[in-house]
Amino acid sequence: MSDVKAVNELVNKYNLLKSEIGKVIIGQHEAVNFTLLSIFCGGHSLLIGVPGLAKTLLVNTVSDALGLNFKRIQFTPDLMPSDILGSEILDENRHFKFIKGPIFSNIILADEINRTPPKTQAALLEAMQERSVTVSGNHYKLELPFFVLATQNPIEQEGTYPLPEAQLDRFMFSINLEYPTFKEEVAVVKSTTSTIKQNVEAILTGQEIVAIQNLIRKIPVADNVIEYAVSLVGKTRPKSNEATEKVKTYLDWGAGPRASQNLILAAKAHAAINGKFSPDIEDVKAVAIPILSHRIVKNYKAEAEGITISDIITSLL
């Protein structure tokens, strides 16, 4: 199949996926959109929202629509790295045998990821970056495609452990789920308080998703678009010459080079799902907030004056 045909086919598949997911998830269009984009790019997503906004249901529904293996890990303060990766046991012949943990799946839902200590959070780092895990000196490759979709509750601070910056940087998108509108909430209540169950059909296979990820990487990008993305990321760094007054006043840290890479990858995917064969600056702007928001750190002055990360990124755009 030619690349032009493949992009047109991707647009069809994307629209089918959205309509299948829409059978169960009412509203939350932006969250669904960015979750699918991260999957098409081979990236991971952090879903942030108050309880009851269907974060877990969204991940579950996406895995059904993608026809992938799905495992949910409930993160708790007593969760150990071996509960995620697996462990070695002595079999009846007194040989060590590796029992695979839930990480050996296509989609991992890391539920309430900030409820577990950093030691256990760090168990995900190698899997997220290298698509492999190391246990007792043995190296195990994970089956592709592989995604971590983590959820986090932004309001409860008691009994939580903030994610380290290194871990946050591994997430391609940080997606905020908003409260539904009045109409959407009425539809949610109607659909969840009756006996009618919606069945979600699998639209893509694992192989097709890997093919889509390869297609996204093949999409050409003009130099001016790459320069715009790199310049935008550079402007978030308070010590950079390009930083604006707002950035110097309100930020402690800016985004690293992984942000520039993710901006371009996501812009390619955003262009492709809209039927374009190359991204432009508008595509970079469309994905900038969820890619940059978890990679920049506000200072106390910003907190005191009620300045949000989104305000700062919007001012740069």
C-alpha cells in the first residue's frame, strides 16, 4: 500500500475508533483524541482528573477498540516492583523459573500511579523507555505495541508520592479530563443507570498499530516546523536567551529535548488523522499544551498569583 493510501486508511480507522469509543465514553473528545494520538505515536499518557470522570473506563474502552491485551495495576503504598515486573520462583526441579508480572501486556493501566512510593514507580521506567524489563540480571523484551496509560487524581495529596521528573518526562501526553457539560452528564446518567450494555468492536490489531506507528515516523516534516517546535521548547527554559519575561518570572525549570521530539511526532500524527501528508505549525500548536504542561515547573510566585502552566504555554503560542 502506498503511503498516501495508508494515510487515507488511517483517517477512516481513526474515525471508526472514535465512534466505537463514543458508544461508551460520552464527551471527553479531547482526552480520547490525545490518547489515540499517543498510541499512534507509540507514546504513553498520563490521565489527570477528579474521581468519577471515567479515566479507567476510557483506558478499558480504548483497549477493547484496539483489540489489545489489557492489564490493570492498582497502585497502592504497599505495591512492590516484583508485583509489576514478575518474580523468580523455585520450581519442583529446584530450578529458578520466571513468572511474568502484569507488565507483560500491550496496554497497562497504572491506576492512581502517584499512590505508590518512588521505588515502585521506577519499576515502570525501563519498560516505558526501552520496551523491556530486567529481573535478576535477565533481560526480557516486551511484546509490541506496548503503552502505559496512567491515571492520577489531582486533588488528594494525602498518601500520595509526586511522580519524579524523570518519570513524568517518559509520558508523551499529560491529559486533563474535564467535568462533562450538563447535556453530557444527562447522557452519562441515562446510559449508566439502565440495563443496556454497549459492545465495543475491535477496529485495529496489534500489527496494524505497529504499522501505523511506522507510517507516522515516515511522514516528512519541513525544517521550519522542526525549528518552530525546538524554539517553542527553548522558550520554556528560564535561563535561555529566548525565554519571555513571563517564563523568567514564573518558571523554575523548562522542558527538555524529549519535549521537542514528542512535539514533532505528535504533530505528524495530528496531521495524519486530519488527512494531511505533512504537519505544519498549526499541528505543533494543537498538541503543545498536553506535551509541555507536565515538563515545566512553576515557582512559588506563579502559585501565589494563580498563574497556571496552560496560561504560560498559551502565551508562548
